[in-house]
Amino acid sequence: MSTQTKYLLQESQLPKFWYNIQADLPKPMPPVLHPGTLQPIGPDDLAPLFPMSLILQEVSTEREIEIPEPVREVFRLWRPAPLFRAHRLEQVLGTPAKIFYKYEGVSPAGSHKPNSAIPQAFFNAQAGVKRLSTETGAGQWGSSLAMAGQMFGLDVTVYQVRVSYDQKPYRRALMETYGARCIPSPSNETEYGRAVLAQRPDHPGSLGIAISEAVEVAAKNEDTKYALGSVLNHVLLHQTIIGLEAMEQMHMADAWPDVIVGCTGGGSNFAGLAFPFIGHGLRGGAKPRIVAVEPAACPSLTRGKYAYDFGDTAHLTPLTKMHTLGSTFTPPGFHAGGLRYHGMAPLISHCKQLGLLDAVAYTQNQCFEAGVQFARAEGIVPAPEANHAVRGAIEEALRCKREGKAETILFNLSGHGHFDMSAYQAYFAGGLKDEHYDENELAQALSGLPSVPA
Amino acid sequence: MSTQTKYLLQESQLPKFWYNIQADLPKPMPPVLHPGTLQPIGPDDLAPLFPMSLILQEVSTEREIEIPEPVREVFRLWRPAPLFRAHRLEQVLGTPAKIFYKYEGVSPAGSHKPNSAIPQAFFNAQAGVKRLSTETGAGQWGSSLAMAGQMFGLDVTVYQVRVSYDQKPYRRALMETYGARCIPSPSNETEYGRAVLAQRPDHPGSLGIAISEAVEVAAKNEDTKYALGSVLNHVLLHQTIIGLEAMEQMHMADAWPDVIVGCTGGGSNFAGLAFPFIGHGLRGGAKPRIVAVEPAACPSLTRGKYAYDFGDTAHLTPLTKMHTLGSTFTPPGFHAGGLRYHGMAPLISHCKQLGLLDAVAYTQNQCFEAGVQFARAEGIVPAPEANHAVRGAIEEALRCKREGKAETILFNLSGHGHFDMSAYQAYFAGGLKDEHYDENELAQALSGLPSVPA
């Protein structure tokens, strides 16, 4: 048995191309629709918000899209990221399975989010953009874009959900360390923010409102564009660097996954690991089972409807076909803030429809229990979001134990939990509720989906 | 010019031996004295507190001491640690200097502390010890020992300074995640703690009191030993894995340091990087200039006296000769909690006396300014302690710029700042005071040093 723990790639092995799964899909993606005309939109419709280079990535069906050298130069600060064999966790579980995990917490921001923030900043800077606006909840995306903007000379303005702004000042301090402006949303800086505040001066904010503010600022200012941290095709494309590296590292380990597990909110870290393996299978290679793990309190893939819906609550975005709980659905306030989104990335939703992946849901106590078990065996304390992937992988390993199968499991440990220790503190104090959504609210949100003729 | 950013060693290159600088010193260390008899103590005097294997490391003059395989197995979870070339920082500074940094923030606890916590737990477990007691201030050492104890099946009890216990709950949550008990000190669990509380029920605690409680528990319980995170010879020995790896990595980079910089509190991360290079120089190799950077508010090397003193404020420890501000000196409450210690490691103090290293002191605003500059260039946000090393390295790089010299600078980035964002927050809010110690208090503390005949 190999006792090697880490599989490290040299900088010369850093991927030079992202992998675009749209090239290999047996059926093309449903079109994105204009919310007024219900007609498919074209690249120009998105031009006020994004630079054309990113829009072209959004719609591309080329298999390989080049990673520019200035992006790779920044990536070298932490990439290639390590792949670990979880020897110690395997021993604790007493499983015959081999467990591997790709670790994205080595980035300076502590998660996979810079994988897309860096290229988004680069392509915007290249297009002459001076400022990026974005929204953030807990702050993982906001801090990553703040770092990326700093590195390419862009000003970054982050609209942070006010309740998070007040309750989680450390991520805000990280954004400011990277030189970004962080504004509690709803704010007085936008028309939409002012309208919300006029109705309710102490409004706690929501991701939907923050998106609307960030989009408004980008739409109204020539020198400003908008950046989104998940869901969109080009964001998932950027994250495929995770899976491309992992494929090389599995070769180094002389192994190949039978099962791939990731956590899903908007879907970017999951797609980043899984898509290159799915594509390999579609092109005739081995077909690992792909398992998306989502929170039981926000189960878009397992309980949502596959339908056209808005990406935001204020209904400013185009309509995309995706697994959705309805854009008016408000997920309960569980700790894995990065997974609190009503919809699933259209690309992942499409793959689910095509039978290319499975989905399961766990409660947050189930996930924290797994995270603590992982930390005590492997040292690394996972982020609450990543605990969902840990739980999924442990379940697979225990299944292998029951079935006496020595399968190979690969999961994505998308970030460390050093910014989230208050959640662990609450868990140890017995204070985590397994908050369930309101079934009536879900039914209502689903019944309010926009009507789109087939 | 090489554009390589990281220099990574394979697991097979993980050092098999620690380096013991005592083998190469031109003059042996002054003896450790019994506080009552003022006579040199022997190994047996320390046996109530430490297992004999660690005591023998403490007094050894063997050059190489083997790292046991079970310790190396745990080290593989994050070691060998990367060495970085700070290309982007060099550009920002416009310096002809080459700046390299060894990064210890990749450990699961986020700092270099596990380098000694893991072997200390191993040697204690090997000696049949069931429980470790220790103290911690901000919690870096406590969380590292908590992780180490979990990995070798030892119960860990951490006495945390009460004010930190209340103000910094996240490190405590980390200790609990690793399964340790964390107790605010002064506590009702020890005689000494009860005596302090009887005098002042709301006592905020101090590192000195917490040490006394942890030592008392170890001295009174057959199955319990004590563990210290810095200062002692064997702790510095364990940290030499940093410098030993860095030497290999400098070879990979086809470079060798002209200057080595580290931050100093008790001295362990600094010694860990510097000692292997100092020893190499003592054995006839190149002699880099070695610069210890300490906080201006707790300047043991630059303002302290080289004298016999106690290691704790309660005067339970033996007397060691070291640079000290006096054991009754109370450092102001600056943010780099890991550097708030009245004394300097005896081995480092001895090297200073022998002219083997220099020391400088900076204020905390000077250090945070450097840390922010570093974060914006390199991405990684340093811990407040590590900001001292960053400042020292930047000063050297700017000197090189003034002098037109392309020197090679190597510094130790001993930990990341993700647990310390409240300090950055205060810095941006303009809230950091450059607290100065009271000159009268220092004079008084120094005049109260124990009288030891020459």
C-alpha cells in the first residue's frame, strides 16, 4: 500500500486550458430567454454587464479555452492545489474504500472562489473596465474578487448583505485588506437600495437585493461591469481547473475515481471537479458516479423543479432553465451561507436532466458531525459548505464498508473553516437547528414560476 | 529571470532528522539553575513535567536527532511546506533584491506551532502519558497541541488566558473541534488558580498564571505531563524542520540567502528557520546576516538584559540565562499575542551574545502597514506576528534598493491571519495604538531579576 499523503503537481503542470463541457454534451443547453420577449438572447444583450470575452466563454461550445498567461501567473501563488489521500480518515472509518480529496482551501482567500475571480478580473481589465461591482453574502466571493481586483488594478465595490456585514466583520476586514470597498446592502448608493430603505429603513438585506444593487451600478456606469461568483457557464468553466489538475493527480496516484462527490449551492466548485471527469466519460472514458450534495434546507436539485426562472429575486436577470425552488423562496438561515441559493447552475441542471449525475441532501448537523470527524482525522477543519461534501464522501465510504467494496472516492474540499469557527462553536454548544424550509412557502414559490411556452 | 513562484519538495524529501545547533556552538550554553540551590539542574529534575525523551533532546549536543516515522507521517498532511519567491512584492517595492519566504500557514492550525506539538504529543504518548496540560494566550499553541493530542490519542487540557478565552472564541472553537478541553484561566481547577480567584474573582488572567496552572496539574498527576510551545531547546529543535526544508528549496531555486529574517516572541519560528543556516555557517559555509524582528512594545532582544531569570511570573520554573525584560514585566496588549513574552529563548539569547544574529524592533502600525502591502501583492494575509518578519524583510529590500544591491532575502511567514482579521479591522479603522511599555515598569522589572553569582 502506498503511504503517500499528497500528490503535488509542479507549476509547469498547471493547466493551460479550461475544459468546456458544452463541447461534449449529447444535447445542447436550452436557450437563455429574454424575460420580456421570451425569445433567446444574444451576446449583445449581456454586454452592459460583462466584457465580450466572458460572454463568448458563456456561449462557447469549444472544448478547450485558453487560460491567459497573466491569469496563470497569479494562479501560481497557490496552484496547482494539492490532492490528498485520506489515509487517516479511511482508518477511522474502517473502510476498504480509498478516499482522495482535492483541497481548494490553500488559496489566499481560503476557498475555490479565486479560480474564477482572477480570470474575471483579468478579462475585465483587458477590456478597459475600471471598476467591478458584485454582491456577497458571507463574503467568500467578495473577498476573492477583492483580491483579484487588486492584482489587476481594478476598483472593486462589494454589496454585502447587511445582516452578514454586521454579523461577520472578519470577511469584510479581508475585503478591505485587499483594498475593496464593502457596502452594506440595501444601501443609499443605488436607486433600488434607496427604494428598499424607504419602505423599511432597517432592512436586513438579502442576496437578491445585493445582486440588484451591483447590477444597477454596472448597468449605469460605462466604466463598471458586474461579476458573479457561481451559476453562470463561464464561472463553472473557470473552476474546471480543479478537475483538470485532479485528473493528473489521480494518474500520479495510479488510481481513478469510481465516485466523485462535491457540495452544491450555485454549483461552481462541484462542476469544477466533476465536469472534466464527466466529459472524459462522455468521450468514451470511464464513467464515475457523480454525487452532488446539497443542504436539506435548500434542496434545489432534489426538491426543486426543472423550469425557466429568474436568477435573482428582483427579476432583473434573463430567464434560464434550471432546477429551482422559485426565485421568491427564502432559504432558512443555516451556516453554509455559500449554499443558500434558490437555483442550480443551468449547466449542472442540464446534466442532471441528462442523467449524468445524482443528488442527495443532508441536514447541517449531519454535515458538521462529518466535518468534525474529518478534522480530527485529517487536521484540516472544513468550511461549513465543504462539510456537505465530506458527509457525502463518508456515506460512500461506509457503503463500501457494508458492501465490502474497495472503491475509489474523490471529493472536493472546497475551503477551510477558519472564518467559520463561530458555526462550529454553535454546533458544540448544541445550538444548530436543522432548520427546515416551509413546505407551503416552497409550493407557493414554485407555483409562481414564470410561464414559458414549451 | 526565473518566473517560478513556489518551490515544492516531495514527501520523500521531508527531513528525517532535526538539526541541533548545540553541536556547532563555539561556546556551550550556560547551565540551567535550580531556583533554590542555584546549582545546575539535571534531567531528573525535569522528569515530573516532561518525558525523558524530550528532556534528553533538551540537553543533547548531538548534531542530528531522528524524527520518528509516526511524526513524519502526520507531518505529511501539510509538509514539506512551500518556499515562495515574492516576485509581485519585489515589483511593488522596485527592489533589485530577490525575496523568498517560507510559508508555515499551510498547516491545519494555520501556523508553525504543530511542528513541535506533533512530536511532543508523540513522545509523551510513547512514554505512556495519558494527558497533556498546557497554556495558551490567543490560542495558536493550544489549538496545535489539541490537534496533536487527538492524533496520538492523548487528552489535552488547555488553560487559556481568560481575557482571550472571552474575546477570541474562534480559537477556542478550533481547540474543541480537535477534541481538547479549554478552560479559562485563572480557574477553580488548580490550587494556584483558586488562590488567584480568591484575591480577585474577576481576574482577566495572564500567560504566567496559565503556565502555573498547567504546570501544577502536570506535577500533581502521574499520568499528565506539561507541554510548552516555544522557548525551550527541544521546541526550537523541532522547528528546525523549517530551515532544513528551506535549505533544500534554496538549492532548487539556485539561490542562497544573504539575509534571513524572522519574528521573535519566544523565538521558535525564528530559530526554526535560522538555526540550520547559522550552523551551516559555523561549519564553514556561507554566513547570512540573521535578523530577529521583535515588537517595539516587548523588546527583549533589543532592550532586555542578558541575565538569569524565571520563565514564568509565578516563579515555578528553573532559572535560565536569557535576554529578559524581567519576569514581572507586563507587555502592553498589542495584537501580535504570540510575541508577548518577557524573555527570549536561551538558545537564541546565547547566539545573540556570540554575535551570530542581530535584532531590530518595530511598532505594530509599522508591521500592519507591511502586512497589508504584502497581502495586496502576494495574496496571503499574514498573522500579526508574521507581519513583523514581513516588515523586516521589506526594510532589507528597500535598503538593497537604496544601495543598488541584488541581495537574496529569506524570511519566515510563520502563519496566516484568518483568525486575526479583527486586528486588521481595527488597523483600517485607525484604532491601533503603538502602545509603549512603561519605562519605569521595565526598570523595576529589570532591577528585580534574581541575584545569581557569576
